[in-house]
Amino acid sequence: MGLDHTLDEQEPQHQRRIRYKGTHPKNFKEKYKELHPEQYADDVAKIIQKGNTPAGMHISICVKEILKFLQITPGQTGLDATLGYGGHTLEMLKCLDSKGHLYSIDVDPIELPRTKDRLERLGYGSEILEIKQMNFSQIDQVASEPGSFNFVLADLGVSSMQIDNPERGFSFKAEGLLDLRLNPQKGESAASRLKEMTLDDLQDMLIEYADEPHSRPIARAIISNIKKGIDIATTTQLRNIIEDALKSIPQITEDEIKKSCQRSFQALRIDINNELDVLDEFLEKLPDVLAKGGRVAILSFHSGEDRRVKKSFKHFFREGVYREIAPDPIRPSAEECHVNSRARSAKLRWAIKA
Ligand SMILES: C[S@@+](CC[C@H](N)C(=O)[O-])C[C@H]1O[C@@H](n2cnc3c(N)ncnc32)[C@H](O)[C@@H]1O
């Protein structure tokens, strides 16, 4: 059976739209198109053509390059360690051509059921695709069922749906609770984490996870607000604090301030979700879950991640565990970056198990 579908090619469902005042929906819950992009294929195609990502969906990055490297053949068993919107999963399923098995995991309990539902509606049920809510640091547990994988993909970071949903608190651009957890059912929110951090903790976090050049004034402003008893509970509150802290720097531009906001939110997200530690655990366990000749591809989006992937691949290559590794990272084409600006910082590295 050749299921030649894309995730936005589905039958519209007869669901009532949420009512809103005025000519356009204003808040996220009213934005019926963003919440159900698969039902508005024409609008979605127009937005993508203009080089934007329609809110509520995610455009997969380096798909061609990843598939070219993974060389998936029908009958194989694979793992998508970061399911997200399911774009890569769908392309890998097409390569399996209904033979073999794909495991797809994600930590996010909010987006995961939506993606599972979309893929099921395309005909990909449990006979070929197993979707589990898990952290990729537990790949050894996922592998315990099939024994090993012929191919593994990890597309690190956050999806566009997570960033676009103001209730998740990932973006400084939209008002929302300062949460930033990939799994909001576990651990503590960014708002509560900030209350526990010292000036040095904050500064180190901003430098280590985002190379923030204005780490000191930002950290000082956050701590000073907390000491005054101010609860930094929302994205806008944090953004205002960062902006106020940087405005007095001579010759600083609006654009630089915006970038500092973006980097500070990224650093906080990495910290809250322990992203680098779980990546280390994943990289350490990878060789044991790959079959002989098994292939792994990892897409990373900032230097801290790429450094770890490169170091781990080199280490296991020297030990003879990987027989071949990417000599240099593969970058998305200029054409892809033009169509999808979120691809610009992507680096793809790969390894083949000996
Ligand atoms: C860039 S998106 C993946 C997009 C996906 N490849 C697609 O084509 O739609 C990254 C996803 O990885 C998930 N994620 C991040 N860290 C994770 C972890 N440690 N374990 C499992 N999933 C994780 C995020 O929740 C997010 O859904």
C-alpha cells in the first residue's frame, strides 16, 4: 500500500468554530485555522509559499538530506526520537512502504495526541507505527521491544506549534504564563525556577545555553525584581524586565534587544528541560540501540547541541563503535532557508554503527 499523503491533505471535519468578536480571531483559542491547519490546505499552502510557517504546524527541516543518508528500506525498524508534528515520521513511513516498523516518541503530552491522530487518519496505525510519550534519554527502553534499530533520527529543540502556542510560554512575542516546559505535567515551570536561581546561576545559564552577550545586566535585573518580591509569572513580564535592563546600554538597537530576549528565553528553555543532559544520555545510549550498520542522523539548532553531537560521534568513531561519521555538518540549502527561516541555524550530523 503506497500511502502518498502529506499531513495537511486531510478531509475537513465538521467541527464548530469558536466564536470571536470582530473580523479576525484575536486570541490563540479563537484561531481555528492555527489549531486545525490540516483543514485549511489552501491557506496553509499560501503561507508556506510566502516563506512563513503556518501557525499550528511545523515544516520539517532537511528532509531530503536525512532520507538520502538514512537509506530506509521496506522491512526495517526505525526510531524517530522527536515526533513533533510528524513530518519526518511521515516521510520515513513512506520509505517503509507498509513493511517494517517505526517507533516515534516525544516528551510533549499536548502535541503528541494531535500528531498521533493526524497520522492515524492517514492510515498509519499501530501495525506500522508505535507512538509513545517518552524522553529520548530513555531510548534503551524503547529499544527493548524491537532489540535494535536500523535507523534513528533526532530533530532537536522545539516545534513551531510549541513556540506558537502562547499558553506554553516559549515565546517572548506573545503574552502567556512563563512555563517553557516541553512536558508541562512534570518538573517546575520557568517562573518557579527563576525564584531559586542566584545571580551567578542566571548569568552562567545565559552564557552557557545562549552565548548571551548582555548576561550580567539581564541576570541582575531579574534578581533585583525577584528580591523586590515581584513574581515574574508571565512572558511579557520577563520580556519587559530584559528590555528595561538593556535600554540604558549606549547605542544598543531595538534589534539587539529583541535578540537578547530571544536568547534569554532559549537559555531558560534549555535549563528548564535539562536539554543538554538528556542529549548526553541519548548520545551515550545510541550505539547500544543501533543494529550493525544502523544509521543515525541528528539535527541540532545551536552550538551547545552540535558540539555534544560532534564530540560523541568522534569519541565512538575513535573507539571503533561507529564505522563512519559525518566529516562536517550538512547545512540546509539556501533554497530551504529561504522558504523556511527556521532552518537557518540547523546542522545535520550522522554516524553509521560498525
Ligand atoms: C523540532 S521538533 C521535531 C519536529 C519533527 N521532526 C517534525 O518533522 O514535525 C522537536 C520535538 O522534539 C521534542 N523533544 C525535545 N526534547 C525531547 C526529548 N528529550 N525527548 C523526546 N522528545 C523531545 C519536542 O517536544 C518537539 O516536539
